[in-house]
Amino acid sequence: MSSLDEPMDRPTGKHRDDGSRSATEAALFEAFGGVRGMVETTVPGLVFVAVFTVKRDIHTAAIAALALSLVLGVARLVRKDTLKHAFSGVFGVAFGAVFAMMSGDAKNFYLPGMLYTLGLAVAYIVTAVLGCPLLGLILGPVFKENLSWRTRNPGRKKAYTKASWAWGLILLAKSAILFPLYWWGDATQLGWVKVALGIPPMLLSVYLTWIFLAKAPPPIDVFAEMEAAEAAEREAEASGSAAEDRVTS
């Protein structure tokens, strides 16, 4: 028979695993903007290549893509979504639009994003090799573990390293497809292929990250530890003051 002081519904190991997986999934969607964020980063490029295919006018295509990106960003602001997701897409599209219009080459609309993808791939791989995986630096604050995984949670460090390798290799493969099209293909070919490669690699990377982290040990909540330490310190100070009052009285 259970004591009244014990919780009646103690979570089983399966329930804890399910909770950890759900928390991991929620954190990943928060960090990467979810499916909606992936769509919002792909649709302006789709509008650009569609308008350019029909009109063959760089300025019209660039302005249409930028206008759509602004509408999507404002919609996020109205819904009070995270500001980084609202503005990152707008700035990325704006940079590509300006670059394409100034250079007079429609392919340059995609070049800034392609360079960013290549740089990110290299960063994931290099940081994984150096033992400080970039994905851990990105997701550590989201899971409230900061950098505790580096020294106190080797299982999570291993998971972050595997996930960083996955991200790096997938983005590197994407770059290996796009850059030859940029050099030797035309703007329409590059645009449609880039749109096709917008969401699937991201979904695969997020899925592999979820698999690795769901199997890893749970994160160490360093914020909770700091709060507990502060509470203990306050309690010790209060106990000391009470003891002094008893001595002096």
C-alpha cells in the first residue's frame, strides 16, 4: 500500500522516454522554425524562379520574392512569433534580390544563400572534428543545458557530434549539386533545383538530430541547478541569522 507522502502516479521509464522525445522534438522545432519556417524560406525562391521563368525580368522577379518575404515576416510579427524567424528570411531574400538586380544575373539571387549553406556545412564539420559541435552550441541554451554537455554529459556530446556530422554532410551534398548548376546551368534550372532541395534536406537533418538526441541522456538543466544553489544559499543565510538571533536573545 502506498504512503500518502508518495506520488500516486509515478512515471514509468516508457513515459519518461516519451516525455524526453516530445521535449526534444519541441525544442528542435523551436530552434529551426518548424515546417512553417522551412516553407517560408523556400516559397520566396519559388516565386522568384516562377516569375523569372514567365517574365524574364530580374527586377520584377526579385521585387515579387521580396514582397512575399515581407508579408510572411509581418504575419509572424502579428502572430507574435520569434523575431529571429520573422526577420531572417526577409534579410536573406533582400540580400539576394539586391545582389541579383545589381549584378544583372538572375542566378545571383541564389548565391548568398548557397554560400551561407556551404559555410554552415563547413562549420558543422569543423566544429565536430574539434570536439565542440556547432549543434550543441545552438541547442544547448534551448535545452537549458548551455555547455554542460561538453564536460558533464559525454552521451549528449556524442549525440551532438553525430548530428553535426549529419548536418554538415547533408548540406555539403546539397552544395555539391547547386554550385555546378550555378557555374554551368541557367537561372531557371538553378532556381527549380534549389526549390526542390529546400525542404527535404532540412527535414532529413532535423529527423536525424531528433533520433540522435532522443537516444542520448537527458540534458542537465543548469538553470535549475543555479536556482537550487541560490535557494540553498538563501536558506543557509536565513538559518545563520536565526541562530545569531537566538544567541543574542
